[in-house]
Amino acid sequence: MSDTDFLARRFEAHRGHLRAVAHRMLGSTAEAEDAVQEAWFRLSRSDTTRVDNLGGWLTTVVGRVCLDMLRSRRSRAEEPLDAAAPSPAEPSAFASAAVPDPEQDALLADSVGVALLVVLDTLTPAERLAFVLHDLFGVAYDEVAAVVDRTPAATRQLASRARRRVQGADASEAGGAGRRRQREVVEAFLAAAREGDFEGLLDVLDPDVVARTEVGVTTGAAAVARGAATFGPLAGAGRSALVDGVPGFVVFAEGRVERALRFAFVRDRITVIDIVTDPGRVSRLDVRLI
């Protein structure tokens, strides 16, 4: 096997993840494919012998490409959810079997949560990248900072502003009623989890929901619902709470919070579930029982 073929196989193993990152950044199947293709071109021209984490390296490359595309789009005042057919791209060993067309683009947008993409489009390019890479895919602030050319502290602020926009998308429109509705959605999620009700979980999850833990990320309503359906015993033992000011859920052990779940919402659907189990992180949470 040639070096190019070996590199190609390694790249292909990360394609699905890179497409997910790019689509959440750009909201367009065609543009996401272009961003992933550009990542391959940059990889093929780079010396990666000292790259220990190829997946992380490729994620930051796709992030930089998407950031440039978002800034270019804004300068031309383009619409983000592009329904136009993509321009022909230079073929390679990694070109998709079928070029996305407008119908495919619309179907994929429906399947990954248009509501979340609409809210993300209200963010600045840097805010959007910081939120997507850190909150949805668990990239460390230091690494995100290198992409947006900011300090880690400034990058943390970018993600925080974006997080407040996403979490407040409904609540800002309906005030206290919005928060009450979010708590009702959390209760419905927990009830379905306790009963192992897969369909009930799907009813409250955004199609593009992301569940994050310290050990990994799960994306998509079906995958998250399957995991939550095994959460029954913990769901029955915990308490609803405000976790860092947003609706959540906590589980106690020996009188202390052992784990916490924080939820983000768009249009009465859960879009992000942040599951915190690390004792250090748990101890820093602001937990107020409801």
C-alpha cells in the first residue's frame, strides 16, 4: 500500500465526523462537502509525521475552512441554508459517490434539525465556531483559540455568548413561560427515560441532538434515545434542578451531587445534553433544586 493510499484510508475513517462538524458550521450539505474536500487537499500537502491525533488535527483544519467560508458568506450577505446545486469540484479518491442536489440538501437539513441551524446562523462566525467545536464536539478551548486566533479566555467568552443565545432561543421569546416549557420538556424526557420509552424520547429530542460526556459525544436523536432508554434507574433517583441557570437534572450520592445533566433547547426540543460526572467539574456547577 502506498503512503497516499494509507493516508487516504485514515482520512476516510474521519470523514463522517468531519462532515458533521462542517454541516453544523455551515448549514449546507454542498458547502460541508467542499469544506471536507479542502481538508483532504490540505492533509495531502502536509507533513503529518508529527501529528499524534489526526482526528483532532483534521477537526481544526475543517474549523478554519468553515470559518473562512462563513466570513466570506457574510461579506457577500449570502443566505446560509444554501439550496443551490454545488459547483463542480476537482475529483479525488474521496469524492462522494453522488453529488448533493437541492432535494438532498433539504432532506439532510430536515434530518439534522433546521431549528438549531437557524439559531446558529444568528451567531457571528467566531461565536458559531467556538460553540460548535467546544460545546457540540468537545474540542478544548486552547485548540479552538488557535482556530479563531483568540486567547483561550476570549474563546471561552465567545462560546459562552453563543451558548446563551442557543439556550435562550425560546425563553427570550416567552420569558418565564419559556422556562416553564423547557422544564416540562425535561420532565417528559426523564419520564420517557425511566420507562424506556424510545418513541417518547424521540418526541422531545431535536433530530440533531448532541449528548456530551467527558469520554465522548453521541449525535442524532436515535442514538441519544437508545442511550437514554438505559438511563431509567438514574432518572428515577435524581432531582430536577437549574444547573448553571438552565434546566437540568442531578443525581445524588451520599448527600452530594454525583452527576448532572444540562439541557439546551430550540423550539421546545432538546438540542444539547451535557452530562457532567467528573468530580472537579461537578463541584463547580451552580445547582439549584426545583
